[in-house]
Amino acid sequence: TNIAKLLDGKALATKIQQELSATITRLQPHIGRPPGLAVLMVGDNPASAAYVRGKERACAKIGMASFGKHFPTQTTQAELEEVIHHLNQDERVDGILVQLPLPNHLDAISLLHQIDPDKDADGLHPVNLGKLVRGEPGLRSCTPAGVMRLLQEYEISLRSKQAVVVGRSILVGKPLALMLLEADATVTIAHSRSQNLAAITKNADILIAAVGRPELITAQMVKPGAVVVDVGINRVTDDSDNSRLVGDVQFESVANVAEFLTPVPGGVGPMTVAMLLQNTVDSYSQRLKTKE
Ligand code: NAP
């Protein structure tokens, strides 16, 4: 049997962070301050809190200032808009991100629209999404950018390949499909209303699962020799009440058919954080250009 090679997002993310750290050391004397990232979190969703801690740790590690702000669940839309407005003006801040999901009484979309597109570290502002659609440079959303960077690192060519993205969220599936298209793949997007999913995925040279359904993609749905990227992060509990993380891909079986496969955890997850830092450093180095 063929055992797939792992696409090691954890190792690549570490390498990217070292490079970013060196870039910061080089630019800081010219800009006169470190880059700054502001992470806004509302309420106490434990998964969100863990993600935010991870992002703040990563900032500290590479010499980036973090302006984390944690708000109580009952914070109002107007209060958050005010905070975003201040961060937009704050010279020390290069990136702003709102940790999703937000409590139900808040309108996340409208908040994302308030962020200065040049400080939109998550690449979710409509201006940046529009630039992606047009193929113009701009801040790209972190998870899809992380997937693209991972494929590039392993020199996986996309040109003229059949790529299938399962999932069409604005966070992952839709922007990723556009990025694959930009790289000259022939792209199919599947979703919950697609018929005969297995027949679609079986055509994929590059198969991306961004669904949020534990182990939906099984070996029978994968073309032998395909590159399989698992974006899903699902917490499942087994019969003895032990909880663990699994992806949208059934790792054990798919590893016997795919040529390349991402692990969960340690695949796309760490790449998302690396791209967040990368976007912030990119905005930071723009400051130097506007100074010159
Ligand atoms: P989402 O907003 O819930 O979108 C899920 C997508 O999957 C939707 O487009 C949905 O179709 C489609 N779908 C649902 N069930 C399906 C099925 N049975 N067959 C085919 N398509 C189906 O989720 P998301 O934000 O894109 O996230 C997807 C997964 O990635 C989650 O597990 C999430 O935790 C994970 N994630 C990981 C990272 C990371 O850093 N690694 C970042 C973000 C998200 P419809 O549009 O028709 O409803």
C-alpha cells in the first residue's frame, strides 16, 4: 500500500515565523516600532479563547506587539465599533482581527466592514475579498492563503489540475476556490446541496475538505495519487468519553490512497496563524514604503 507523504504545516509555520522574526528585526530600526496586531475577542467561547491565546503567543515569539482586547459577552455593537475606530487610527497597530464567532446579538459582518482594509489581517473585508476576485494584490484570508502556501512549499503544481473544494464558506471554501483558479487549476466547488459527492471528489487531483463534518471524506472518495488537504477541525468524543480532534478526512484510510495528505492537528491550523502574522508584517512593511 501507498502511504501518503505528510504536508507538515507545523514545520512550515515554524519556518515562516523565523523568517518573519528576521524581517521584523531588519525593519524595526527604520520604522521605529515593532509591528502590532490587535485581536478582539467577545465572550468566553473556550475554543475561541484557545485560538486567541495561540495567536498572542505567536506574536510574542516573533517580536510583534499584541493589543489583545477581551470584552464581556454583553458588549454592544456601538462599543465594538468605537474600539475598531480607535484601532484604525492607532499608529502602533498594523493588523486588526475580530475572533469569530461572535455572540448572537452582534453583527459580525457589519463589524468586519468597519476595519480599515489596510489593517484587515484576516483578509475578510469586502475590499480585500473584491481584490481577490479581481486577482489584484491585497490582504488574503489566512486559512486559504495558508493552504496555498503549504502546497507551494511541497512544489505541488496546480496548473491544469482538477481541484475540488468541498465547502463554500466565505471564510475558507469560496476564497480558496478563487486562489486555486488564480493558480490555473480547473476548480469545482461542492457543498451540502451537491449530488453524488463521491463522484465529484473522485475526479480531484487536488482535494480540499473544508466542511466541518468529522471524517466525511473516506478512501473510496479519493483518486489514487491525489493531494488531499484537510481544513476541518472537529472535536469528537469516543465511547469512553475521551475527546480528540479529527479533520473532515478519514486520515487512516485516505493515507493509503493519497500521495500527499495534511495531518489534523499540525496541518492547516498552524498555517492559518502563520498567514495572520505574515499579513500583519506585510501591512507593517507597507508603512516603510509610504514613509519613503
Ligand atoms: P462552514 O461555514 O460551516 O461551512 C461548511 C461548508 O461545508 C458549507 O459550504 C456547507 O455547505 C458545506 N457542507 C456541509 N455539509 C456538507 C456535506 N455533507 N457535503 C458537502 N458539503 C457540506 O465552515 P467553515 O468555516 O468553512 O469551516 C469548515 C471546517 O474548517 C470546520 O471544521 C472548521 O472548524 C475548520 N476550520 C479550520 C481552520 C483552520 O485554521 N484549520 C480555519 C477555519 C475553519 P452549504 O454552503 O450548502 O451549507
